[in-house]
Amino acid sequence: MLKTNTRFCFLFILIFVFSYSHPTKPRLTFDEFFDATAFSTLSLSPTNEHLFFGTRRASWNTSSFENALWIYEIQKQTKKLITRNLHKTIQPKWSPNGLWIALLLDQTSANATHADLHAQSISNNSQTQQCIHLYSPESNELLSVELGDVVPLEFTWSDTDLSLYVAVSNKSLPSMDDEWKGAIEYRRSKSYEHSSIIQVDIVSAKESLSAQTTVVSNLSFYISELIFVSVEQKLFVISASLLLEDLNLFEIYSIDLRNTSSPPVRLTHNEDFESNLKLSPDCQHLLFQTITINSNDRILNNTQISLYALNLLDGQFTRLAQDFHGSIHNYMPTSDGIIYILGQLGTEIHLYSLESLSSGLTEHVGWNGSYETLTVTDQHSMATVYSSTDTPQEIYFINDIDQLQNARPITSENHLFTERDLPQALPYRWENKDDHRTVEGMLHYPPGKYLSKNLPLLVLIHGGPYAASINHFSPNWYTWAALAASEGWLVLEPNYRGSTGYGDAFLQEIRYRPLQIAGQDILHGVDQLIRDGIADPHRLTVGGYSYGGFLTNWLITQTKQFNAALSGAGSIDHTSSWGTMDMPTFLTHLFGGYPWETSHIYQSQSPIYQIDRIRTPTLITTGEADIRVPASQSYILERALYYRGVPVKLFSFPREGHELSDNPWHGKIKVREEIKWLKQYGHQSLL
Ligand SMILES: *[C@@H]1O[C@H](CO)[C@@H](O)[C@H](O)[C@H]1NC(C)=O
Ligand SMILES: *[C@@H]1O[C@H](CO)[C@@H](O)[C@H](O)[C@H]1NC(C)=O
Ligand SMILES: *[C@@H]1O[C@H](CO)[C@@H](O)[C@H](O)[C@H]1NC(C)=O
Ligand SMILES: *[C@@H]1O[C@H](CO)[C@@H](O)[C@H](O)[C@H]1NC(C)=O
Ligand SMILES: *[C@@H]1O[C@H](CO)[C@@H](O)[C@H](O)[C@H]1NC(C)=O
Ligand SMILES: *[C@@H]1O[C@H](CO)[C@@H](O)[C@H](O)[C@H]1NC(C)=O
Ligand SMILES: *[C@@H]1O[C@H](CO)[C@@H](O)[C@H](O)[C@H]1NC(C)=O
Ligand SMILES: *[C@@H]1O[C@H](CO)[C@@H](O)[C@H](O)[C@H]1NC(C)=O
């Protein structure tokens, strides 16, 4: 009797000690998940005294996202608000000596209603003057310079704090005579993708700003980026177009500022997208990242995002960090010739450096997880945005980049998440038994169920396909594994064939069978989870957005294993997707040709021709104004499942494009309905 009592007592103490040493944090709630702050931009001042950073969060009352810009004083460790109305895409930039931050504001004020915006967009007399703003950290003032009736595309500082160059597009549409009554000739309207470069010279900045603007160049293409190179007195620009039909429209050009009547000189002739132009420390090389999307008539293979140097003297290109097996996420050169690189390898993004243009990569040992943006000064201070599945995103600062593990957070925007019982996750590997390729993914366990068995599974598939699910914490409607896990699901985010971070060959192997091979990679992962006893074979579900939607649509035609599916912005008939999306080149590459050349591939990989095999109840979501994967694809799927008597529901979000970035409620409602759908159908096996 005594013995039993002691045992009882012992057990009791154990439970007590256990719960005492692990004070149970509350679970993450649905609302909290959507109240996270994301960091949009980050840059240390040339003087090493200040850091500016952008934050983005939902403003529920105004049904919009708030994009704020902050300035942080490094010595005093204080931050000040610059604006809550930062331009969504064009990033602010420090002037060469740190006197100013140049920035653009969002024209649509945060409290403008949707009716206002709609009225603006249809009115033909919206003669709105655009401005570029200059913020002085010294005086804490925000001054403005008028640019005229134009749409700013990008800007760069010259080599002084008194002059900058702004690329703008010409807003006026081609004038059509009265006989057309608003009819638009499609190709002709596209040929009006012209832009100009305006030089802005600050004449006086005392009291109020006075500046002179001059058009220095008129160009027959759009500009996505530009930088000024002082020694050559040239601007280097990347051309762009709104449609990705012809990769020749995305190239690097130089513009000679000493002779503005000479035409721009084209420097690249390839099928790459160039981005993130920077000048090398020796001023002799132009550095940039590329992603390749080869069309059918080139045998060359696609690569992950790579880093290139263009020698300005002899015009030669060199691929840097060739020995790196992963994808170059970001980079930053410093004046002593070192290039710091954030590289994605597998499910991690770590810091590396190149001692010189020809050297190999050295890894800087930090923490497991993802360093997603970086800014480094010539004094080797660094700021970065870091997170991992168990550490929410914050900005970290460090005086000496060589002491990465000593970095300290300087923001606490997402502090709430540290007080929640976040799901634990780990990388999970399996083999595609057909071709013996190893595939990896992130596996998230429900809180309190780490390494448990027989759990209900959600396979959550990333878009791209040239992207990856990584070890980070980024709460939003697209990467919501942590929320799904908090709702009780084991979540597998597979890095199927085509994903970045596993070598160029792994990325290339998706071509010619882009749904089938990626689909097989995913199904082998599900099989492995079942064999390992981790996933309950009777409670399997699947979902994804964009290419993750393509794959979801495909997988439910291939197997009846999944009890419920969440199809977001997926393609159902790849030929019509090719004909209506803004990036047809991308499908031409994946399917190995145009629809009339490889029709058998377009057809065999399209779910529409096999829809009679679907039994899985499917929830479909799409942005009504999506031009990447047009909403029509989702309507085709809905109609087919409706005729087949398969449970189906479609939500479309007005005024939303592919990013669902207009109204934060839309993404939140998407996930709210998806969780309900999983609850309703996910536990009832069809088999
Ligand atoms: C949002 O609206 C709620 C309810 O109307 C109000 O209590 C709250 O103060 C508002 N918040 C902001 C930031 O305006
Ligand atoms: C936004 O709110 C401010 C202050 O309440 C007001 O002055 C401004 O007119 C509003 N703008 C619009 C477009 O409603
Ligand atoms: C568009 O312009 C015409 C002529 O300038 C004008 O009569 C018409 O009212 C304008 N429409 C709108 C919606 O502003
Ligand atoms: C803008 O386009 C209009 C009509 O296409 C043209 O007349 C005008 O000169 C252009 N302006 C600039 C700055 O290119
Ligand atoms: C650019 O176009 C505008 C309007 O057509 C013209 O006034 C200006 O002289 C042009 N500038 C250059 C540098 O070509
Ligand atoms: C400027 O460029 C034009 C066109 O390329 C050329 O004809 C002219 O000679 C150049 N002027 C000078 C001073 O180099
Ligand atoms: C392209 O990739 C395939 C398969 O990985 C390989 O066999 C071929 O040699 C590569 N071609 C080039 C030009 O690198
Ligand atoms: C970091 O990741 C590696 C590889 O997944 C693992 O072996 C190691 O234990 C991890 N370290 C920490 C501190 O979590």
C-alpha cells in the first residue's frame, strides 16, 4: 500500500516538475498569426550611424496594408517613424554621404476607400503630380521634389548628395482618334512601354527644397533598375516589360551621360533576368544576380539564382561563387573587396563571403535558420532579418560581421510569438523510388506532438517552382504551415524537383514533365511518412498556391489518398494558361516548347483531361485580377467538379492579383475557409 502511494507521489511530483520547468505557453491563435510584422527593406547609412528599415503589417480597420519606414539610431538605440505610407515596391536609398534618404510615397493614401481608388482608376483626368521625397536624419524633415505627371519606376543617387536619377514611365496612353470609341489595338498599346530618365539636381535645401529636373534620356523600354557609375559618367539600367513574352526585353544597357544623344548600348544578350545591380568595390565590374528561363530554341540549362560580374573594361562575364551548390539569395560588396552573400542551401539561408571575384565561398557560422536580407557597411557592421521556425523574424545588428553569433535583435515587432507555443519543425528527407533522387522538405509538428506518430497530415506545396520551403518563420496566407500545425495538422512542405537549394540539375529535372515528376516526389514523401508511422494514412490532405496550386490540381487526379484539397491560383489547362498569363515563356520552358510543338506534354500534364478521376473535396481560391495565373483556371476547375458532383467551393477576391496584397482580409479569409475545409473533410478517408 505504502509502495503504491510513494509511486503515486513520485508520479505526481514528476508531473509537477515537468509542468513547472516547461510552463505551458498558450497556442498561437488564428488572429495573432495574421498580426505579424514583415520587414520590407533594410539599409545601414554610409556613416554607420543610422539604419532605416521598412515594416509591413495589416491595417484591419482600413482594409489595407501599412508600409511604414523607420529610422534607427545605432548609438542611442532609438527608432523614429518616417512615414506610414511608403511606396510598396520602390525601396528608399541613402545618398552617398548619408545626408538624405530618398524615398517614394504611396500615392493612394492609406485611408482612401476602395470606391475612391476605383474612381481614380477610371477617371481620365487624374493629373496627379508625382514627387520624390528626401528625408534628413539630421533635421527629421521630409521634403519633396515634384517630378510631373509621370509614374516613377526606380531611382538611384549620383556620386553626390545633390543629384539623383529617376526612371519614369510616360503616363499618357497612345491617343486614339474619336472613331475608335475607346477600342484598343492590343499589340499597339503594348508598344508604348517607353520610359525616361530624369535628373534631379538639388539647388538649395535650406528652409524648403528647391530642385531642378531635366530629362536626360528617352528610352523605348521600361526600366526595372538603374545605377550610376561615376568613373564612366554612365548609367547602367536593366530593361523590362510588363509581359514576359520575349526575354530579349530584359537586358542590361549603358547610357552615356556625357553624350545624351548617343543611344543606349546593350551589354547582355541572354535569356536571363538580371536584377540587383551593384558596382564592385574596384569600380571595374558590374555585379548582378540572374535567373535563367531558357526558351525552346536554346539547349542551355536553367540555373538557380546566380551572381555574375561584368567587366566594364573588356565586356567579359564571370559567374561568381561557382562552387556554391545552392541559390544566391542576396549579396553586398564592401569597399575592401569582400562580397557578402546570403545563400540558400537546402532549407537554410546562411551568410557566406567571397574574398575576391575569383575566390571560393567561405561560410560564416551563425544560427540554424534563415538570414533573409542583409546590409553591410564598409566598417563591417551588419544588419539582417533573421528567423527560424521557432524564432520569429526580427532585425539583428552586429558591429563586426565576423562575430555573426553575437548579433542582437534591435526590433521586437514580433515579440508576441516568442510567448506562444510554436510548432517545432525539422527537415525531413525521403527518396523518390522511381529515380532514387533524395528529396527534402520541412516537417512541422503540432505543438506538444513533436516526433509523435499517426498524425493527420497536410501537404502544403510552395509556388515557383523555382523557390523553396525553408527554415524560417514568416506568418502570412501563403506560408501558413505554423498555423496549420497549431490547428493540429502535421505539415509537410516538400521541396520537390524544380526547387532551389539542391543544385542546378535538381532544378532542371522538372522540365518536360513538370507536374508528373514533382508530383511523384511529393507522393513518395507521403508514402515515407506513412511507412515511418508519422502520418495517419486515413487522414491525408493537400494544398498549395500558385505552382503549389498547379501541383494540388495534378495530385488529386493521380490519387484518391487525399481527403481534402486546397487549390490556390492553380492551372488546370496549361494551354490556356500559356495563352493568358503574363509569363508564357515560363510555361514554354517547363513544357519544352509552344503548345503546338509539344501538345502531348501540355495535354498529358493538364488535370482538365483527367478530372473524372477526382473524388477529393476541393476548396478553390483565386484573385479576380490575377494576371500570373488567371482566375479563369479556377473557374474551369470549379465547373468541372460541380458537374462531377465532387464537393467544391470557390472564393474569388475582387481587385486582387496573384499576391493578394490589396486587402489583408482576403488572405485571412482564404486561410480561415481552408482550415474549415480541412476540418470538415480532412478526417474522412475516401478509400
Ligand atoms: C479599429 O477599429 C476598432 C473598432 O472600431 C477600434 O476600437 C480601434 O481603435 C481601431 N483601431 C485603429 C488603429 O484605428
Ligand atoms: C485621410 O485622412 C486625413 C486625416 O483624417 C484627411 O485629411 C484626408 O483628407 C483623408 N484622405 C482621404 C483620401 O480620405
Ligand atoms: C473624360 O474626358 C472627357 C473629355 O475631356 C470628359 O468629357 C469626360 O467627362 C471625362 N470622363 C471622366 C470619367 O472624367
Ligand atoms: C509621352 O508620350 C506622348 C504620347 O505618346 C508623347 O507625345 C510625349 O512626348 C512623351 N513624353 C516623354 C517625356 O517621352
Ligand atoms: C525626351 O522627350 C521629350 C518629349 O518628347 C523631349 O522634349 C526631350 O528633348 C527628349 N530628351 C532627350 C534627352 O532625348
Ligand atoms: C554623341 O553621340 C552621337 C550619336 O551616337 C554621335 O553622332 C556624336 O558624335 C557624339 N558626340 C560626341 C561629342 O561624342
Ligand atoms: C543540361 O542538363 C542535362 C541534364 O542535367 C545535362 O545532361 C546536359 O549536359 C546539360 N547541358 C548543358 C549545356 O549544361
Ligand atoms: C542545426 O542543423 C543541423 C543540421 O540540420 C543539426 O544537426 C544541428 O543540431 C542544428 N543545431 C541546432 C542548434 O539546432
